[in-house]
Amino acid sequence: MSKLVTIYGGSGFVGRYIARRMAMQGWRVRVAVRRPNEALFVRPYGVVGQVEPVLCNIRDDASVRDAMIGADAVVNCVGVLNSIGKNNFDAVHHEGAERIARIAAEQGVGQLVQLSAIGADADSNSEYAQTKAQGEAGVLAAFPDAVILRPSVIFGHEDEFFNRFAGMTRFGPILPITGGDTRFQPVFVDDVAAAAEKAVLGEAKPGIYELGGPEVETLRESIDRMLDVVQRRRAVINLPFGIAKLQAAIFDFIQWISGGLIKSPLTRDQVRSLAHDNVVADDAKGFADLGITPTAMEAILPDYLWRFRHNGQFAAIQDSAKNLRTNG
């Protein structure tokens, strides 16, 4: 365990998978997070003392620098989907990413990996996409040899995509969505972690990689796929963008007057993002350039969405019993 990687946001959805992979590679892993006491679950990823959560606020130079001391590689996984308070899009995606890259260059870090997103565009009407692009520009200006990973929507056991919609099926016969015709290329979280692992190990050339799974689907098609897995029938209603914007404006107002205590389930910025396809560009470098074969959704979704079925883990047993009666 001679090498050390600092993973900012290493206890998050993607970061924990990267942390586990780097521990398996024999690296020491420093998980830099705002609340180390809530990240203790990462310790068993390695032997005693190999994986350690440490306190860090990426809005502060000294905090970022302290978490990076002695690191051979750095991965930045910090991101937010909802711009609230001091941890808003600009502070996290733009200034935070730029700060980490600048200090990594000052410290002489060997490898830097920045987790961005497909759709990052400085000219976008979405603040999320704008700040992701600004963060990329800041990273490359300070650390030209950085590897930037742009995944499409990420799925996996802890995701906020399929889990969220599957949870909504419990509350009634209607499932409202927005941007039903928008195309996505869902990518498995551990495949993204594998790409980051290769970058940390120096097995990926510097540059931007767009990461998408083997299937390109509209949001409506992905919801239908989820409904098949959870074995529920729901009327999927695709709300027009005008109605969705009005609804999101109300949610944003409630979030604002509550001081962020009540988080908006759908923001105006998310509605703007949903109007644009989220797929790998034809000329982009991707998994093939990294020697990684992306995982199909059908191989993973049943492993964690079964709990949303009417009978949960017993649904498969019940289906088997029905087959026995039929065959008998």
C-alpha cells in the first residue's frame, strides 16, 4: 500500500465504488467528505487503516489542500442535483472543481480524474450543465493532463433514478413524468468506477470520455422497463414542459421559503435539462477507448428493484409456485 488516492466525495453514489476498486488495487484511499462520521461504512472496503474518511469542504483551499497532502492521485466526484444555499451549482461544480485541480497541480499530483456529465455546455440554458462545463474548463486550465469522465444518467443499487421512479409506483395508479421522449443512455455505476480506476492507474489517455451504457432509450421506455421489473402496471403520463415548469416553480418556491429544509422533487433547472438528449456523441471517446464493455440494464435492475414489487423478495417464489400449479 505505497500509493495514496484522495477521492473527494468518496462516500457518494459513484465515489464509494471508486473507493472500493482502488482499495482492491492495494492503494490507500482517503475519502474526503463534509461529514466523515457518516462515511464510516467505507472503512471495510480495505484492511484496517487502508480506507479512511477525512473532513473536507471543497469551498475552502486549506481544507482541500489538507485532504490532498501526499496523494499520488486525486478523483473529484463531488456534485449536486439541486442548487441549495452555499453548496450551489457554481460553488460545487465550477469553483470546487477548479480549486481541486489547481491545488493538485501545486502539490505535484500524478493523476487527476474529474467526474462531469454528458450535456456539459457553457451555452446551455441549464445552470447544472453550464457549471459542469465551467468546471471542466477550470480543471483543464490548471491540470491539462486530467481525465474527465462524462457519464449519462447512472444506475445502480443506490441510484436516484430508477429507485425514485420505482418508489413513486407505490402511491397510486398514475406515474407522471416530464421529457418522456428525451433520450438517455443509462450507465452502470461500477462501469463508471472502472473508468475512473483506469484513469487513476494511468491506463487512460488525458482528455474527455463520454460514458453511456449499451442501450439508448427514451425516458418513457426506461420507465416501462422499470415497471416490468417491479411487476406493476401504472398509467405513465408525460406532462408537457409548460406544466412541468409551473409545477417546478411551485416546488422551488416551497424549497426557498423553507430555507432548503423541504427539497424540491423537481426543479426548474431539471426541467430545462430534461428537454435535451443525454447520449454519447458519435465522435466522443468512450468505454471502447478504455477497454471496458458496459453492462446492460437487464443484468442489474432486478438485483435491486425487486423490493418495489408487491411481494418484494417473495415475488419470485410466488411466480415459481404458480408455474408448479400450471405444470401440475
